[in-house]
Amino acid sequence: MEGIADIDGFELDRFVRSSGRVDLSAVEWDRVREAPLTRDEVRLLRYMMDIESHTVIFLRDLLATHAAFDPTITAFLSCWNYEEYWHGEAFSRLLGEAGIPVAPDREAVRHDSPYPTRTRRIHAIRRSLGARGYLSHIGTLVGSALTDRDFVAIHMTWGMVNELTTANAYRWMIDRTGNAPLEQVLRAITKQERRHFAFYRSQARRRLRASARARRLVRWSLDRLWAPVGTGVRPQAETDFVVTHLFNDPEGLVLVRELDETIAALPGLEGTRYLEGALREAAARTDVPFTEAPPAAQATGRTRVPSGVSITSSPSAASSSRNRSLVS
């Protein structure tokens, strides 16, 4: 087994030593109402808060695979899960300081409120998955048992795709918001999330290079099961809103095509265009005209790798049926 200090360019020892709760000490909470969050920003933040808070369920599914036998992966996941918990809390506190009521109990949350917050909401979201959540977990167990260690490559590649896309969604929000605390929270989260992307990418590259079987499994799984982060956890209409609001314009399409090139550079994924396909499908479901990029703005081949962020979904979550949640 490879040493855990440096895996395909990722310094795991450095990551583990420096891992911790997101540093929000520079966030100017008292300024959150100076330039109020827009209605669209509130909707985006609710979605991101919910998915970040769902990370532990994704972890449950991942640890049902052969990933649990690999101390390199479990060392990373232990820190990753902890950091993602604090990201969900950061968004919860930002919404609370902005005075935004959040269903189901409209809990009053401040930046210094006791932990954890939004417990009734989180419980309702997890319970809303019902039998689908258990069935998808069983599917993960069976798939891992049948394909042995190659199954881990699916999760590592899936994680890379989702970290890459969400990182750039957060960057898009930073560039467009007029709310200083929102920008500060996103930048603080970014410092941690770009390392999450780097780990998943290093693992995906190594496993796909090493195994033709892994390449076939990953290609089959992403072709048939991949969907944008949060699919199957939040209502489809919310996922579609996030996708189209952030990326359905000429600049967004250029970015999507660049990210697709990054994904297609992985062994076995040549020629894929998962993100553009998902954007087109979301636009069709919401009756929003799909925006083609003008010729002068076609993809440049420059990869926008995270200085970014993460909301991570999992194969088992995405393969669940779309559901209407008890909360919104």
C-alpha cells in the first residue's frame, strides 16, 4: 500500500495535521443585513446547508464499501466529515443572522448559538428518504461485495466530479454577491474544500490508471447514475434551480464545458460531457431556455480547479428516487 504522506501528489499527512473546524473569525456577522441576501441567494444557501449537513449519510454509504479497509481513505474521510459538518453550520448561522426563517420550526439561530442547529430540519430531511435510503445503502453493500476494491473507484471519481462542480458554484456566488459576510463565509470554506477535491482527484486518477475493470465500472456508473449534488436528497425542483441559476448563461456554459474537459481527462472517461448534459436536462425540466455560449466564448481548455468548495453527493443518494421533502 502506498505511503499516506504523499499519494499521487496529495499530502495526506499535511491535510490530517491541519484539519479542523472552518475558521469564521474574520466574518463580520454584524454586516449581514447591510446588503441583504437576495431571494435567490437564500434559496441557494438553504440547499447548500442541507447537503453539507447530509455528509455523514454519504459517509455511511462509503464506509459500507471496501473503502473502509483502506487506512488512507478512512484517515481522509474522518477529517472530511468533520469539516463538512462545520460548513453546514456556517450556512445555518449566516441564514440566521440574516433573519431568514427556515422551516419547519423557524428556529432563531445566531452565529454564537449552541450546536447543533436546525436539528428538526435535518431529521426531517433524513427521514424523508425513507425506504429509498436503506435500499440504496443495501445496493452499495452488494455492489462493493461483487466488485471488490474496484468499487471504491466509483466513489472516488464521483466525489471528484461533485467537488469540482460545487467548488465552482461557490466561486460563482463569491463573484456575484454583494453581501460581505456571505463572501467571507464562502472564502473560509474554500480554504478547506479545495483540499477535498485534491484528495478525490488523486485517488480517482490512481485507481483508474491501475485497473481496466475500474474504468469500466466508473464509466458505466457515471453514464447511468450520476446526477448533480443533492439529487435524491432535496426535491428535484430545488436541484434544478441551483443548476440553472448558477450555470445557465453564456459564461456558465463556458465554465461547464471546461469542467467537463477536466472530468474527461480521467482514464476511461474520455469524451464524456456529464455536466452539460445535466444542465440541459435541468433547463428542460424548468422550462428555462438553454443558453448556448456564443462562438467567441467557447471553452478554452483552462481547468478551473477549486480554489473552491464542496457539497458532496453519493452514488447511492443519486440513484434514489427523486423525493419531495417535508421541509423547504
